[in-house]
Amino acid sequence: MYAIVKTGGKQYKVAPGDKLNIEKLDVEPGAKVELEAICVVDGDKVEADPAKAAATKVVAVVLEQFKGEKQLVFKFKKRKNYKKLRGHRQNLTRVQIESVGSQKAEKPAAAKKAAAPKDEAAPKAQAAEKKPAAKKAAKAEAKPAAEKKAPAKKDESASEDAE
């Protein structure tokens, strides 16, 4: 069984016991981390859907934090006497894959948590439906008041003409 995991903007093929050098993780050596699986292959069965593959738990143990080899960056422009030599060492983390397995034991708990927000969303949706009705009623009440004010202005102008 192996999995394709995504970390640090890169994808790696991992199996239990593999050692990887990945982008730096802010974790102490000896700690366990979970990596995001995007594809899982178990014999003939291939799960390529990232949503379903995310249910697979890939656990890795951090072995050490270190710097990678120096990468040289040389810039130049021909016939202009422009040359710059720069170097860079990337911070890396060495991990060992401990297990690639499923989270079937944790799924029911996650399903209960996912069901709770849906129940909370229903009252919010009902409240949202009530609000437009309340706004329409308020607008309906506001219109007659505006009409009452308009004739009052006409009456004032009529009384001014009379004087």
C-alpha cells in the first residue's frame, strides 16, 4: 500500500518506512505529523478522488531539521560585464513514514461534528427567509407615510398662495 501526499507545494509517493526530505515543518524532532493524502493505492484498488483519499491517515515521524545543499544562482548579461553569484540553502525536514492507513474509527465522530453545523444552518436559513418578509412589510408601511407627507407640502403651498 502506498499513497501520494501533498506537503510544501509538492507531491510525494510514500509507503510505510520511507524517509523523505520535505519543506520545513515547524515541529520538533520526534513529533508525529499527519500528511494530506491525495491518492491511495492498495493493491488493485486505487482511490484517486482527493476528497475520499483525504480520509486516509498518513502518519510520519520527524527525524531532524536541517539545511539542504547550497544552490548557486548565477546571473549575467553578456557583453555588459554584469555578473552576480548568489547562493541559497533551503531549510528542510527529514521525516519517516510510520503508517499509511484509514481513519474508519474516527469517521463517525467527524460525521457527528459535520451534522451539527447543518442543523445550525437550517435556523439561519429560516431566519433569512423571514427577514425579506419583514423588509417588505416595513417598505409597505413606509410608502403610505411618504404619500401623506407629499400632500401636506401641497397644502402649505396652497396656503402661501392664498396669502
